[in-house]
Amino acid sequence: MDKKKMIPHRTLSKALYFNIILFGIISFLNDMSSEMIMPILPMFITALGGTGLIVGLVGGLRDSIASILKVFAGFWSDKIGKRKPFIFSGYFISALFKLFLSFSKVWPQVLIFSSSERIGKGLRTAPRDAIIADSVPERKGKGFGIHRAFDTSGAIIGSALAFILFWFMKFGFNQIILIAAILAFVSLIPIHFVKEKKKEPKNLLFKISLKSLPKKSRLFILIATIFGLGNFSYMFFILKAQEFFTGKFAIGIPILLYILFNIFYASFSIPSGILSDRIGKKNVILLGYSLFVLTCLGFAFSHSLISFIILFALYGLVYACIDGNQRAFVSDMVPTDLRATGLGAFHTLTGLVALPASLIAGTLWGINPAITFIFGGSIAFIAIILLQIYSLHTDSHR
């Protein structure tokens, strides 16, 4: 009798673990698509007449629009007890607006379509992260690390494909984006095979508040939000590198440096997740914040290809330490029945500051690009101090 009861549990466990692989494949394909666009996006904007401030506006809106929706999608996912409808619709909307983006002729069209594409990210992220957390409850750091590694591996291939299409096949920006849109539609197929635990609908009331979450999770989310204020759009890092090259190299070299960033991001995502499970997620996140300070200072004062190679690699390490581990850390501190809500609140607050962060960065860029990076490093240093205080406070109350 006991053996019969164990079989469905084992089958479910295998299916749930397989979710990590499926989401890895989905993200691999989708990020291959997205990362064909991302390294050329800032250069596409400037080629269509956009300034540094416009680059900041596009970058900020992309993150903020997605983030506003994350808390709503997370809440409704918890309320109705279903994740997959949000996940499928999110990936579909992203694919659709990538297709529209490929036909852009002026920068306001890029602003509209590129920002709208992030609606899909807002719908899918919190429910998807909740399934990942539920699938590997004892190894969340490793689970998120595996997912991010698939995600970023797709980014490497996508960026490399963008370089090949531009450098060797002489494709234009619009043509590259069109191919990326087709790949995004292909990424929808594996979603059908994802399994989710049955959950009963809950009578939850929506509040844009952190009060329902544990105090320690609220404090960390606020610290991560402060860090986010200095973590402006990646596009400024690409534009900084572009300044030092001319002709065809002004596009080709930044794409290659972006590929290097993703190689380091992918290579260290799983190790950083495993390390966080062993030494604590706070410690790995603190390391990521510290590396970001060094990266910003380097971009502010470096002016050579060698320095850019080192700095883009370091930038990849920053995201490997921070991205998945912050999500896993929030998942650890939030009750299971509020996990998507907690992750949605985290994504929303950290993403909402992306717009002011990138607008400030764009404004400072017009004065002097170096000031943009000094600003980012200074805010990150403040976050480091606050995280240290947070660690002392939470450790003393154990």
C-alpha cells in the first residue's frame, strides 16, 4: 500500500524536476531571440536618430512596464491557482511585438514596440519563477541557476547569430529582428509539456503593499530596489564601448563584447547558485553588488579594448551572482502560498526604479558618460552598506 502511494509522488517529482529542463529550453529559444535584438537595440535607436536620453527612456520603459505587470500576474496566478496561462500568453505577446519591431523605421516606433514587447515578460516571469521554486523546493539556488544558465546560453548563441548575420551576411537591423521574432514563436512549443502542481483558488485581496510579506523579505526587497536605482540599462555599457570604434567595428566589436558578457553570465550562473546554497544567498548577492561597483568604476575610467574585455566579463559575473540568487533568496523568505505574489512584488519594485535609473543615466550621459557609471557605482555602494546592516540585524534575531 505504501509503495503504491509512493509511485505517483515519484512520478510527480520527476515531472516537476523536468520542468526546470523545459523552462530552460523555452528560455534558451526565447533568449536566443531576445539577445539577437538586445546588443543591436541601442545602436538601432541611435541609427534612427535617438539620443542618449532616448536610449535611457527605451531601456527604462522596457524594464518598468514589465515590472508593473509582474505583481499583478503573480497575484492572479496565486489567486486562481494556475501558472501556465500567464506563461503562454506572456511568451506569445513578446513574440508578436518583436515581429512589429522588425518593421520600425523611426525611433518612436522602437519605443512603442520594444516597450510593449516587455508586457509579455511582465505576465510570465512571476508565475514561471513560482513553478521553478515549487519544482525544486530544497535546491532553489541550483534550480534558478540551471534555468539562468539555459537562458544565458541562448543569449550567447543569439548574440553570436546577430554578429554573423551583420558581419558576414550583411543583414540590416530590421532583418535581424525579423529572424529573432520567428525564433520567439518557436519557443512557445515546449510550454505545452510543462506540469504544474494543482492548487486550489484562493480568496486573496489584491493590495499594492509589502505588509503581507515577512519583515525580513520586505527589508531585502527594499535594498534590492535601491541597488536597482543604480543598475541602469545595459545599453549604456554597449554605447560606451561603441564610442571607441569607427565604421563596421563600431557595431561588430560591441556585439562581440556583449557575447563575452553572456558567456561569463552563463558559465557562472550554476556555480553561483550552488555556492549560494552552501554559503548563503546573502553572501553571493553581496559579492555581486561589490563586483558591480568595480565594473562601474572601470567603465568610467577605462579607454582600451583590453579593459573593455575585462569589464564585460566582470559585468557577466555580476549578473551571475545577482540575478537568480535574488529571486531564490526572496523565495526562501516568502510562504509557499504567497510565493508568486512575493516574487511579483520583488520584480515590480526593483523594475519600477529602472525607468528613473535609466533616465538619470541618460541625462548624465549627455553631460559626461563617465558620470553615468560613477552614479551607478555610488548607488551600488550604498546598497552594499545596507545589505551588511541587514545581515547583522537578521543574524542577531535568529
